[in-house]
Amino acid sequence: MINRTRRLRKTENIRRLVRENKLTIDDLIYPLFIEEGENIETEIVSMPGIKRFSLDTISKELDEVVALDIPAVLLFGIPSEKDDTGSETWNDNGIMQRAVRFIKKNYPDLYVITDVCFCEYTSHGHCGIIHDNDVDNDATLVNLAKQVISHAKAGVDMVAPSGMMDGMISTIREALDNTGFPNLPIMSYAVKYSSAFYGPFRDAADSAPTFGDRRTYQMDPSNRDEGLREATFDDQEGADILMVKPALSYLDIIRDLKNNFDRPIACYNVSGEYAMIKAAAANGWIDEERVMMEALLSMKRAGADIIITYFAKDVAKVLLKK
Ligand code: PBG
């Protein structure tokens, strides 16, 4: 036989030589939930191993992240006060701003990214200002600029807008450029679907909408071409990194972006994807470590350069042991 593909699979060393994709610690961003208050260390029931911390309890988590050599964290703030505009998001002394200052002061090398949105801060749980029972896009952009400038002043390394407002990237780019932050990069949640896989996160971040859903701003899971259109606009508006979210059910979209854009591509391995693996493993139905590594590797193979994942610490431990 001329062609026998098994010749290159015979031993681990030849498999190493022909291996096309690798998951490394360098690929990982670890999300953190930081809650206003003191002495908080609350387990999130649907996300085993993930907790909400207050600033006075978060150091041991950060020590671990740094010891495992994870390059970056993505912060989500959980404020004690919510209102209908989410005005806490642009309070220079808000939980997010204080968290950024705390981390940059105590862990100056850790790369800090903030999730830029309103849903954890609004009384109605939507990602912007409500007019006529829907999120008002352009009114929300005005507040988005205020939020991002406040994060920038606190010393964040990168901002990651996740609200799926039209024009959010150009608004943020302009706001940063005009206030002395032309070098602060933007990672856009460019192609973000209206997904049931966010369920556990909404418990974790206390951000479920009190009425309706997010289908008027997040994408329809049926659509693929539209993902390219979303990414094109964000690319043109100056997003430095383009993200696809969720990851596992959207590997085709990750590949589309990789093939079409000369920008780093990120994906978000979301809470529901994490919860499913943890739950099946807890029942003894799957091998947690192998399924975790295989799922994350599939994201690399699809074309992701960066993976945001609640598994970051677990993966780093596996990789360091090898
Ligand atoms: C919204 C936001 C969400 C997630 C990250 N940012 C949830 C949503 O759109 O409702 C989900 C993350 C996850 O499920 O892990 N600011």
C-alpha cells in the first residue's frame, strides 16, 4: 500500500513530531468574579471550583494564578448597588476600578482585562439602558464610553466589551484615544450568540435579565454568515482581538474568523460548557482531565489563539506536571 497513515502514529515520539496543535499555558485567560463587600468566598454551585471573592479574600486566588504562570485574568464586577442605567460601572471607586488598582499594585505583571458591560450593574439585568422595553443602542454607547474611561484611569491593561451594541468598538476606541489611552487594546466580544450556555454565569454574576431575553442584541445561534459581518465591523472599527462566544458549539465560527481576519482570535469557553464537563465527571461518566484537554484543544484546532476558560488553573496544573 502506498498510503498508510498509521506509519506516523506508531509511537509517542513520532506523534509528537507530527502534532499540529498544542494547548499551552500561554493561551489562557482566567475569569474572576469580584464582589463588593468583605470576607466573601462564595462557591458557585453550578460551577464547581469557581468562587466569588471580595478584594480582601482574592489574594490567594491571584497567588495561585501567578504561580501557575497564567498570563491574564478577565474581571467581572458584582456591585452591591444596581440601578436602571448601571451607573456604578463608571464610578471611579466602583468594585471593578478598585479591583484593577488592587491587582496592578500587588501583581504588576499579571495582565488585567476588564469585561465591559452593564448587565451585572443594572436593576433589570440587561446590557444597557432600556427604552420601550428594549436596550437603546446609542444611549448605551454614551455610558459605555464613560465606563471604559473609568477602567482605563484605574490602570487596566485591556478592555473587553461584551454587550453586542452596534458601534461599541468605534465608540470605545475614540473615547480611549481622546483621553490619553491610545495604546490600550480592545478585545471585542465580536461574535457573541444569544446562548443557553451562559446559564451558570448568570447565577455567578447575578446578571440574568428580569424580563425578556438578549435576542435583540446577541446573535441568533442559527447564523454563520452574520458572524463574519459582526467581525468585519469590529475589525474595521479597530478591535485588536476578535472573540467568538460560546466556543464549543461554535467552532465553525472560530475557524471562519481565523481564515478571514489577520487579528488574534479568542474564544470564550463559557460557564455552561464548564458545568457540563464538571457534572459528568462528578458522576464518573467521563474522564474529566482528558475531556477538558480535548475540548480546549479542539478550540485551538478550530483556530483560536486565546482561550478564556474557567479551566485555566486545572489546565495549567496538567501542563506543568508533564
Ligand atoms: C455579559 C457576559 C456574559 C458572559 C460574559 N459576559 C453573559 C451574558 O451575555 O448573559 C457569559 C460568560 C459565561 O457564560 O461563562 N456581560
